[in-house]
Amino acid sequence: MNAKALDFKKKINKLKRKTSPLKITRFFVQLIFLYFFSGFFTLAFTGFKSTLMRMTKEDFSLANSFTFVAAFATVVVLSFLAGRIFCGWLCAFGTFNDFLYFVGRKIFKKKLKISEKLDKRLKYLKYIILVGIIIFIWFMNLSPQSNMNPWDAFAQIPQAKTMITQIPIAFIVLAFIAVGAMFIERFFCRYLCPLGAVLAITSKFKIMKISKPSAQCGKCTMCTHNCPMGINLSKVEVVDSGECISCFKCVDTCHRSNPQVVAFGKLNFRWYATAIAAVLIFGLMFWGKKFVKPETKFANKVATAQIAEADEDIYTDGVYTGIGKGFRPNLKVEVKILKGKIADIKVISHDETKGYYEQAFDIVPKEIIAAQSVEVDTVSGATKSSNGIKSAVGDALNKARKKGTKRKTSENKAQETTEQSSEENKTAQTTDVSMDKNVKFKDGVYTGVGTGYQPGLTVSVTIKDGKITDIKIVSSNETAGFKEKAFAVVPKEIIAAQSTSVDAVSGATFSSRGVMAAVKNALQKAIVSGELPADANATSSTSANTNTAASTTPSEDSTKVNDTNLKYKDGVYEGIGQGFGKNLKVSVTVSGGKIAAISILSHNETKGFYEKPFEMVPKEIIQKQSTNVDAVSGATYSSRGVMAAVRNALSNAVVSGVMPADTTPATSAPVENTTPSNGDSSNSNNQSGNNTTPSNSTNATNNSNPTNSSVLYKDGEYTGVGRGFSPNLKVLVTVKDGKIAEVKVLEHDETEGFYEKAFSTVPKEIIEKQSTSVDTVSGATRSSKGIIEAVNNALKDATVTSNNNENNGGSSNNTGSGTTTPGEGNNTNPGNTTTNPGGNGTTEPGNQNNNGIEINKNAHLYKDGIYTGIGKGRRSNLIVDVTIKDNKITNINPIYYREDREYFKNAMDPMAQKIITAQSTEVDAVSGATQTSDGIKQAVNNALDKAVYKDGTFAGAARGYNRKDIINVNVTVKEGKLTNIDLVSQGETPQYFEKVWPVIPNEIIKAQTTFVDTISGATRSSNGVINAVKTALAQDQSMGEVSTYPSQEQTIAPFRDGIYKGTATGYKENLNVSVTVKDNKIIKIDLGDNQETQKYFSKAWPVVPNSIIDKQSASVDTVSGATRSSLGIINAVKDALRQSKLALTADPVAPYKDGTYRGIGKGYKDGLNLDVTVKDNKIVSIDLKENNETQKYFEKAWKPVSGSILEKQSTKVDTISGATRSSNGIIDAVKDALRKAHDATLN
């Protein structure tokens, strides 16, 4: 045999030793238990605790502790059978130690040797730790204030970034163990493990041992060298040490095959016999409940005695929902009370850590039921989850508690915890924008805006593989010193939880909530299917001193109506109501004049909440023969949605009496469709002559001007465009014999896999009902709405008349809050329904307010700001920014397009000028560029839709002639129009104010603008009213978010010197540049990371940046053949210039260059100059050079403000009362000087 063959044989033999069947099997067993049963260690140790504590208290109950006792019994039985085989094969923490030691050996090469004497002494540590836990923590209840449990930290390793601040000491202990494990094999198992100490004792009695006859043993000591527990095996005949973890390394490594596994010292067993026994016993633990009756007589007696102690007079029977905080907020439970006792506890939803929460969820509810109290022990290793369940149950019990009952003294402590947890969850719910698990997101980078302590908090959210992978703070106006905490923690927690329902950072609550809101706003743009639930705090923005606006929170009384004495006609009726989501549709069967059956047909409610009300509310309504029933606790909105839908259905069945209007306030978006779908309903209504149409019949704003089945159309084919998930959903509607005969989708950009449902269903329903008032398709809501909107737009050109306005003996009254429909008898539509469009003598919707004031239908009410709009050009989508100032379109700026450069330029400039001049998009297209012109108009309309004010009532105040009193008004916005201005209070001179009111408010409403003429002879009072309306409107928000693109004002000098990074989308996302600015000039543009296609990008770079530098402007032409890359470069430079612009007003920061710098500020007047001397990054002196201030006030401010700045070494100081402007002038001047000192350090 040659040398090569011998060398190969040696390598094969070496590989065989490294990859023996035993090693491979043990490796896979450890891997399986690490992944699937990582919490088994804490489960077993908790079983030991539970068994020990219950037995010492003489209240042991196997029924209440079966899982934990079974886990503990499993490891004990295994130890009797094969020693500490649990430690060597099954324990996830032991596997963690093995992995760290493997890594340590690879890095540090050498094994750390510990003397046999020291090793023996250190092994007693685990017994000391075990005794300490039993005596001090379990029996004396002296738990440390901070969580020190390394197993909790081990469980949170995947979320370490967010959890390290929650349990820092536990992570420090885990880090200590990790360092030890890298140098000493099985460091934790040898010296620190308390469960190992228990098993070391029980394994002394093990049946299977390792026999190692010394007569057959050589002098290699391989067994001792490879023993992970440091046992000196070369000196023993039989391995019976309690330290042995039965890893069988000694059996596997001995080349003489001397060590053997024996039972009772006689029988020889293969290693896999132990593995089979372990699997059998472990299986018994998980499936044993099916075969073993866990109750004991003693346990039953104890449990019965404890339950008997419960006071039946404390709780009201029923099912109650409670919320607590475990490791994370929003741990929800459902508690069933039967005969005044806690009968059942179920965990409904949670975000706890998998592998650990199961222990708490299994044992704690059982113990609470047995004790009839939340005063039960927590589960070791799952303490926070245990406390979360206890606090959630306590919250539910509060709701179940009868009025006037007192808590037992023993419950006080638990109740305090419950109340505290409830308050924490209320805070969490205020910003709870948690995501429905069915929501799917499209990959990409999305920008969102929220309001923290200040408005304008902008974030960038990256979605990858449908998950939130990155969150960056783009810009904010938050307070330095506070925002940093929130900005560092909240994004990480959102990513870890994959939800915006995370805890706010203490001391930075507003900034935390702002981040959450901005992320949710970004996620709205990424939705492919599903919908994000409405914010829990999303109520109408009604001011506290507004005395005419209704509360947006529905009270229990507000939803109840008196419908018990009504008589109904037999039949099956359908109705729609609004729960937490829109379009909750029910079918109601009336038989013998009674409500006989109620079925839920379709809904968009949240899973985990709707099930109970859907089961209970219909039964209650049938039992009481009334919709006046209680809502299910924890599912109030879904309950009320069912009631409203049933009322809506029954309104078509009424033959005697009048169905009262539904008084439930709309707390989210209006119901899309409440027109009953029963084909016979109209006939039965006309026969009765006293039909009442439900009040909530307003269609969703998406389906503007929904068509009605009574409208007549002109035959022909008509096209219409709507917006689904994407813009430009185009349909062709065919009208034949005055009816909608066919609806075809011509083109669209909807998402594949979602639009198909809507495209096949919605057109059929529109044709069947001859109306666009149809249901959207669940899972394809946006595509459904896009079709409906497109059909509406198509039918606008086809409409010839409406039968609704033909007067057959009845009368038409369109001036009230309701609408009277012509026809026989007295058909009244109560509530806030819209008037019928068109007809003889009727008023178009929005043309009059409730006081009969004519509103200019062409007038628009827009909120100042810059808004982004998208339209369909000739080749693809184009994007523009529209600037609104003083309620007028002042600028239209192109952001993105794919048209030919010259072609687009020829269309853009004239179209922008026409639209601004006309203040309307109803202008002619540019000849030769019709498609691009239409795309620009569509994009501007899309932007203007976002600029419309949100509906609501808002309070405003301003001073008029009387400087000591204030004019207070309430301003109402409805359907984007200013419809009402109510006077709340004023202290003006009557003879002048009578000239102003109501002339000025009426003029404002007519013109839909605050830019109206004042009244001669009452100018100040006029301005007071106008300014009060302005302040009210300032509190309102626009329907859409403001643009995140840089405005033109932000990209022109002056700039602050420095190097600034900018990001934009070119042909692909994340095109990055660095722009160097010096002396208000762009002197250099460097390319950063990008994913552009080089073939095209090379055409644009460096042509575009050079052009920008030459022109000193980012408004340059794109390069033909590389339009998108060109626009990406331009927009990235604009983004960088915006950062430079914002830096002008940013607070100065060190480092500063030593020297004296002149700072200029404006106090009460211009020209406040001072010198600031800086040395070693500290402000040494502030010297006044010149000022034009009023000296009486300036002297008040100068010394205190300048002295405070020097003392604090910061410009964040208080102003002086009575000299505020002068104070601010001094502060601004110092800031100006410090900015110059900082800029001097720049290269």
C-alpha cells in the first residue's frame, strides 16, 4: 500500500471518529429539543418548585399542576433510569453551552485547565444556588427588584436588541455564563445549574451506569480528557458520579471499547436503548393527559373547599374580557363567571415569547380557578407572562364585579397590579395601531408622517418579504434630549413585534407615539390586502370647549332604541351595519310577525373579537324581540354593528310603528352601503305608506355619487376611470334600453392574486342591482372600490334623468337634516341622508348649509401645504407636487415621469400655468400631448383630494376690537366643505358686532375661504371673526398627508455649509448622493450606493450633477434615454439640499473652533448683534455689540438669558416673562454665532 493510500485511510479513520453514529444522533436530538422544546428546562424546574411548594403547604393538586409535574417527573424518571441524560441530550441551555464551547475552542484553540481540587469545590456552587432559591425566593418571597433569571434572557435572544433594556441584569448574567462556557466546557451545568443539582442527587440511584474495568484500561486517559463535566474517569471502575450527564463521549472515544453501558451492573445496553426510553417517557408527558386522570381525591377536596369560599354575591354571571401586560402589552383573556364563580379562563390573544408563555398559560388560569383569586404563584421562567394573565383576569373581574361590593383584603395587592397594568394598557391602546394578521404588505420603501410632541415626524419603512425590516427617522421637530430615547427603542420594538402596538418609552411618550403613527401611515401605503384597524384614539377632533359637537365615543345609552312594540311582515330581509369594520351584513327572518332567525352573511370584523358577539347578540335579539340588548364586553363595536344591521333589515319589514333612527355615532369611516338588498322591499314599503329608511344610508366617499336603480341612462358605451389599489382602473360600461347591460375592465395596474375576485363579482352585482351601491369583496376592498368609482364616472355622461324627483302627490323637502322622498303617504328618511341629485327644484348636495346659505359649488376648501399626486401619463405613472397657499393652487412641481423629456416639458409648463390661472383642472389639454395633459390633471386632482379638510367641528378663538375679550366660534366641515360657523361667545361692542355677524361667516361659507372683505366701520371685529375661523381650521387636518418630497423653497439658497446626503428613487430605489455646500454654493456632488442599471445610468452621470453645479440649481433637464435615473439624481440632490436648508435653523452642536464669532438675531426689532467667544468647545463669554431693542424690556432679558446660557452651556434656556421677544433675539443671536463656530471646523 503506497503512502497516498495510507494517508487517505488515516483521513477516513479520523473522519469516522469525528462523525460516529452516537455523535450524529446526539447532535440531532439536541437540535430538535433546542428548536421545538427550548422551554423544557424551565418547565421542569417550575414543576419542581410547584411540587415542593404545594406539598409543604399541603394543597398539592395534580389537576392544577399536571404539565409542570409531568415535566419534572419525566426528568426525574430519566435520572433514575440513565442519570442526567436530560442534561446531556435534551436541555436547550446545555446545548447552548456546548455551542459556545465549540466556538471558544475554534477561536482560542486551547482548553482552559482547572485543577481537580478547585473543580470539585466549584461544583458545590450549584447546590448553594438551589438552596438559596428555595429558601430566600420561594419560601421567604425575597425576590430581587430586577429580573436576574438568565433563562428569561436566553428566551429573548432573538429580540435581544429590544429586550436588553427591559431585563438588563438577566442579560448580564447570561453574558457571564456565555463567557465562562467559551473557556470551560459545560460551565453552567458544572457549577451553576440548580436543576442539575437536583438531578445530581436523584441520579445517584440510576439503573444504567457506565462500567469501565481498569484491567482492560490503558494509560491514554482519553475518557477523562473528553469528559465535558471534568470527571477523572481513569481512576474509577464504574461511573456513578452525580456529575455525569450521560453524554456517552467516554464510550464513543475509547479505542479499546472498554467503557460499556450496563444495568444493575450486569446487562450490557447499547446507547440507543436509553434514547428510546427517553422518547417514550417524554411522549408520555405530552400525551399522558389522554390516558391519565390527573385529579386526586385530596386535590378535589382542596379545590372544592377553595371554590366554596368564593362569594357568589361579588360577580355577575357572564363572559368578560380583560387586558394585562406580560412580557409585552395586550395580553387578552376571556373570563367566564357562572353562579358567581370563576368557571373558565381562556387566553384570546397575546404577543408573548414562544416556548415560554405556554408554561404560564397552562398553569396560572387553573390555579386562579382553584383559588378563586388572582393571588396565585407565578411560573418560574415565565414570571412576566404569569403576571400578565393575573392582571388581565383582574381586569376582567373588575368588569364582572357587582356595584357596591367590596374586594377581599387578600385581593388588594393583586388589584393594585391589575389597575396599574390596565393603565399601562390604556396608554398602549391609545397608540394601538396593531396590525391584523391577514394584512399583507408589498416589498419596498415607504414614507410616513406622524405627530409626536410636534407635527412633521417623518419615517422611512422598509418592507422585505412582506415583513418590516427597517425603520429610519427621516426628519422630526421633536425636542432634543427626549426624542433620542424613542427614536432608538421604538423602531426596534416595532420590527421585533412586527406591529406598531408596542410600549411607549418612558419620558418620551409623545415622540414614541409619533413614531408609531408615522410607521402606520407608511404601512397604509404598502398594503396589498387587508386593512389596518383604526387607531383606538381616532375620534373626531372636537375641541373641549365646543358645545355643539357630539361625542365620538358611543355610550351604552346612545345605541339603545325603543323597538319593542313594532310589528313586522313575514319574510327574509337583509341589512347592513357598521361594526369595527364596514359592511357587516345580516339576514333576518321574520315569521308570525316575530324575529325568528338572524344570520351573519358577510363582515370585515377583526378575528378574535367578532366570534362572541356573532354568537350571543343574535340570540339576545331573538329572545327579547328587540335590538335593545347589551353589547358583549370586549367586542362592543362588533356587537353594535350586528344590532345596527338587524335594525337596518327590520326597517324594511315594519308594518306597524316606526323603526327609530340608529343613534350609534359613527366612530370610524361611514358604512359603504346600507341599502337593503331584498328585492321585494320597495314594494312592501310603498304599500305600508309609512316606511322609514335607515339613517345610516350614506355611501362611502370612495363611491362618490353612487348610481341609483331609479336613474335612467342614455344608450351607448361609456368609459370611466377610478382608483383601486393603484390608479387608472379603466372600465367600459354599456347601456342598453336605459339600463346598465355590461361592465368590462379595460385596463388596470391592480395586484395579481387579489383583483380577480373583485373583477368577477362587482360588475355582476352592479348589473344585477342596476346600482353601484354594492358590497366590496372581502380581501379585495380597494379593487372593488376602484371598479365602483370607475363605473360612477362612466355613468356621469350617460345620466339623463332621475325618477326620484317625480312628484306623485307627495312633496319634496331638501332643506332639513333629513330628506323627504316623494311618493304616497309620508315616507320619511330620518337622519343625515344626502339629498337626491338633480331633479326639479331640488338643491344639489353641498349647495346649501343647514341655514339655507348658498355655497359656491365650484369653490374648494383646501388646507395649506404641499401634496403629492399620481396620474397616468402616456407611458406610465407621473408624480407631481401641488402647493396650496391661502386656499389657492400656487405651484405645480413635477417629481417623476417616464415621458419623453421634450414631450413632457411641452405639456407640463402650459398645463401648470392653466391650472393655476383657472384654479381648477377643468382646462383644455395641450394640443399634441393629450395623454400627458390628462395625466397631469389626474395627478393634480389626486393631490387636491389629499388637501381637502377632514370632516368635524373645530373651535377657534381670536381677538377683535375688544382686546380684553375673545371671539370664540365653532366651525363645522362636512364633505370637505365649510358648512357652519357658530358663535360661542364674544365681548365686542354690540353696535359694531351686529354689522359683522352673521355677514362675515356667511360670506366665508359662500366663498369657502377666509379671504373675504371686512365690514366698513367694523374692521377689527371683522378680522376677529375671520381670524377665529382661521384658528379653528388650523386645528383640522387634511384628508391626506403632506408631501415628503423637497419643495422648491427648500432647494434654493441660503444653505448651511457642510456635506449632506440625499436619497431618492431612480430606475430603482435608494439612489444615494452626497452634496457639498460652501458659501451658499453647490461645489461637489458625489455618488453613493445605488442599484441603477449602469447601461442607462452612465448616460445620466456625471451629466446631470455637472449641470446642477453649473446652474447652481436642481431644476435641470433630464438626459434622454435615462429619464428615470436623471430624475433620481435630481431628487436625491434636492433631498440633500433640503437637509442643508433645515440645518440653517437647527440647534448648534459641538465641535466648535476656538475664537470669537459674531451672531445676529431679531428680538423686538432687527439688528441685535453680539460676540460669542468659544474655547475648548465651551462658551466662554457673550458680549453685546449693538441692538435696537426697547431698553426697558431688553435690560430685563440680557443678563438673565446670557447668564443662563453660559451656566448651562446651552441655548435651551427659558425666556423672561415680559421680555419674550428680546429673550428670543438673544438666544437666536447666540445660536447664529455657535453655528459659525461649528462651520469653521468643517473642511
